[in-house]
Amino acid sequence: MNKQINIGWAQTDITPDRPVYVIGQLYSRISSYVHDPLTATCLVLENGEEQMTMVSCDMGSVPVNHIAPILERVNVPGLDKSHVVFNVIHTHNSTMFTKETTREVYFKSVLGDLCPDKEEPANILKDEEAAEFFIQRIAALIEDAWESRVPGAVSTASDYAVVAFNRRPQFLVNGKRESKMYGTCSEPNFLGYEGGSDHSADMLYTWDLNGNLTGAAVCIPCPSQVYELHDFISADFWGEARNCIREELGNLYILPWCGAAGDQNPLDLTRISKDNVNELKVWNAQETAVMRNIDMLQECKDIGERICEAVVRGYRKAKNYAENRPVFKTKVFEMDVALRTVAKEDVDAAQARIDAVKAKFAPGEKMSEGEMIRCFEDIGYLNRWKLQQQTTRYTFPIFVFRLGKAVFATNPFELYVDYSLRMKARCKARQAFIIQLSSNAKGGYLPTQAAVDGGSYGSKPVSTMVGPDGGDELVEKTLAAMDSLF
């Protein structure tokens, strides 16, 4: 007989109380104000034999450098630290609670003192102080969730919410299809989009033994990036979605998951292109902020409302199927897939371009931030060449678990939608939650072959650890892990 499921929830505020480096774009940003708060939410599921602890953060990428210190500090009996998995909503208006690694680590590793300096406010929160701010709050969050466990019940539901749109329009260029991230669809050579979108909304609900709703984990296949070009702090559309859900269903815990969405964004380029021809060019370059001709707050409110409506519809279905003794099985293991490698001639060409850029500057001179950013792709070739001398495999943890007829699987990528659709369609589970930007690792984008052929950001070696062949491996190995639980 299956055992009673025990459920623990906790939430904490991770909003910086001082200026921080905002991550998610290539150009440097320091926060100017807090638009809406950042939160971290933890859900614990445990039945005496199996357990899974999930931590969702309003951040851009998984805080891999902080996970070990967080888990070292967590001190509660019975918690299996190997079953603690982090994920993020992929807002571009948060911080990593570290130094400004894009410039200080990535660009300076090759360009050195040519990189421009960034003027910082005297009270900026960064380095060890920022790390401590984050680590102590997340360690306490996990302990609080674990210690709050009580017997309860769970159920799942699937619905739809239009949130994501493909962000890779294709254009006819010299007789061939060419993709361009955030391309202007009103151009006469616009052909359509490289791929589709997934408008599914997958929900996991938790209940107390009296049938009262206590929380919901919600998987939406779209990054939280309406505000992404600006320097304020925000959870983006998830802030609005949480507010709307609580207005409808009460003050419950809400844990957001980002489903596979490596080629997605929350704005319909077909609709906004005519009014943002020049703005889209600046957006694509990632060199500076740009005020687009859209009402960003209204977009977030509309998206939040659509998510809320799906969660409420799911609630009406799921409340009739709550189980306090569901089948609960977990599987945590190391997966490796093919590393995306680069050719020596491409590396040599990249090195030559970087040398030519460096030669333009006299000793002591600084390049502009735009000049630095335009070296981004070439630095990626040099870094990948170094890595592939050591290994041709990319290894990362995978967390898979089954609840009743549903299965949940993590991956560390910005995973293109097609891979997720393959896993959802082929797995044995009635419902599959494919959770990207998770697995306690950072894998970059995982593009399809169509994306590699089309080009543009998100499909090139600099922003991808793994290519389509590794994507095929990920699908098959994840499917095998999911199906082994049935």
C-alpha cells in the first residue's frame, strides 16, 4: 500500500535592499529601484520512503555557485540533500547575488583591462556580502519547508494559457531561410517562425486532510521576460500571476516552474513589430536598454490573468481527485550528453578577429561596452575550444519523480520547445512536467537542428553547451528515466 504523503511549504523574500547588478543581458545594469518583490518558494514532498525538495527562485539562472554552501548550512534531520533541486523563472530583472560575472569573468578573461569600467554606487550589494544575503535566506527557507511538513494530499491538472510566442522569426536572405532573434516581422522578407509554441499550463495542487487548498506549483513554458531590457528589480509576469491567483483562490503558496522555452518569449512579435522596427534592432543587439512601444505593465497583468484563469480552471478539476497516498517514486542521477564542439578553423578565425580588435587600442585605452559585447561570440569559440580539449561530454544531475499518473523531469537548459513536446507525447505518464533551467546546473540553450541552420543568438556555440545530437540524447535518456517509474 502506498504511504501517506507529507507536504511542507515555505516562502521567503529575496528582494535586495540595496542596488545590485541585474543579470540577463550582455550590457551591464545596476538596479535603480524595486518594481515588485522577488521571492523564493520551497515545496517538500515526503512519505517516509521517498522525498523531493524543490526550490524556485525569482532569478535568471540557477545559483549554481551557492547551492553547495546553502546545503552545507541546512541542518534538519531526515532531509536528503541529494534530493534538493533548484529552478528559476528566468526573469532578466533579478541578480545572481555575486559579482558582475559577465564583464568581470567572461569578457575580462580574454579582453583583460580593455574592458570598460562600470561606475558603482557606494552602497552596492555584491560579492561575499550579496552571497551571504542569499545563502542564509535560502538555507532557512529549506529548513522551514522541511520542518513544516504535515500529512496532506496532492492532485494535478492540465489546462492552457497563451503566454509564450516563438521569438525566432525567419527571413529570406540570399535565397535561404535565416533566423533572427527578435527580428522585425513587418519586414517584406519575413517568412514565418522557426518553430511553434507550447501553451500548456501544468499544475500540481497540494491540500490539507480537510480538503483545503494549501499551494500550487505551476509550469508555464515561457521565460518571465516582459521587462527584460530595463534596470529595475521585478519578478515580471510571475509577480502579477501570483497576485491574481491569490485573489481568486486565497493566500496559498505558489511555486512557479519554467517549462521548456529556449526559443520563446512572452511578447507576440507579429503584433508589436510594426510599432517597434528600430527598437527591435536595439533589443536584438543586447548592447543597451530601449523603450519599446508597448505597455509592459499591462502585458504582465494580462499574462498573469491568463495564467490565473488556467490555474483556477485546473483547481476546479483537481479538487475532485486529491490523493493522500499517491504513488511517489523518485530518481536522481548524473546524465551526460554530447558536448557541442567547434572546429579549429573557426577558433582560429575568432582569435584573429579578437586580435584585430585589441590592436585598435593604445595601452591604457578602454573599449566601449558595445565594442566589448561584439566580441561575445568570438570569446565563446575560444572558451569552447579549451573545454573540448578536456572532455567531449556535458554532465549534469537529473531529478525525476512520479506522483500518481504524472511525472516531473528537470533539465539545466533553455530547452527548445520541440524537445519537450517529444518527451510529453512519448512518455508513459498521463501528464509530464518538463522543467527547464533546473537540475542544479547551467547548460545554456539547447537548440534544434532548424535553429542551428537558421543561426542567430541562442543557436550558436557561445550560448549552447549542447547541440541537436545532445538534445536527442537528452530526450531518450530522460524518457527512459521517466518511464522507469511506471
